[in-house]
Amino acid sequence: MHWKLPREGGCRCGQVRFKVSAAPYVTMACHCTGCQRMSSSAFSLSAAIPADGFEVTQGEPVIGGLHGATRHYFCPRCMSWMFTRPEGLDWFVNIRSTMIDDTGGTAPFVETWRAEGFAWAKTGAPHSFEKLPPDDAWEGLMKGYREWTPPGA
């Protein structure tokens, strides 16, 4: 696997910290306008971590973003967007790759919502989708990710 575990990470100010003890299912970049606005960037980077392989080790993150069934967690002090628990998908946590202390091997394997993205914002991800991949494509994408060697790994 690409990741040497465990890995730790945290927000910009260091008040909230977390530990990752399981390899990601897949790494991604999302170009949707919601991610653009929440990250103040052209896209957000994430790694889908098995839920039992993720834990907050310091501090108490707060919910931000839309405050809906999908919960976006932020540091209450510096307001860094740290991770997301998607609605109905309790088996993984989508951590922001940029919050990991050692970002080696976190290049995105899949990019989503290219239809809403900036034409000039390219990630080099091997798989790109105008919206989301079809539901039946995820298993193959996760298998492909396990076999891939990302840049910087």
C-alpha cells in the first residue's frame, strides 16, 4: 500500500488533531462549487478512510458547511475544513488530504464534478468524471487505487 501507517494530521492552528490507522479506499479531488467555496480553492482534496481507521485525538471539531445530513467538520478556532462524514455512508470518513502531516502518496486517483470545475484546474488524476462516477464503478476504482503508485509515494 502507498501509505506508511499510522499517519497523523491536524488543522492549521494545531488545536484539533487526528490519527489515521487504515489505508484509504481511494484518494480524490472534487471540483464541485460547494468544495470550491468551502476550501477557498479550485477543488478540494480528500482521502476516503475506513471509519474504524480514523480518530480525533485532540480537540473537538465543529460542524460547518451546510449543516445538513452530510456533516463537514472544522476546527472551531482556525476554521480549517478537516473531514466529512457523508450522509448514509458511515463506513468511511473523507479526510482533507491537505490536513495530513505527511502528504506523500496523497495525489488524487479520481476527480469528480469536472463539469463545475475551472477549465485550467487540472490534477492529473487517472480517472475523471463530469459529475460522480456511477455507483457500480466505485468497486473497480477502489481496486485500481490499491494497484496504483501515486506520484510522491
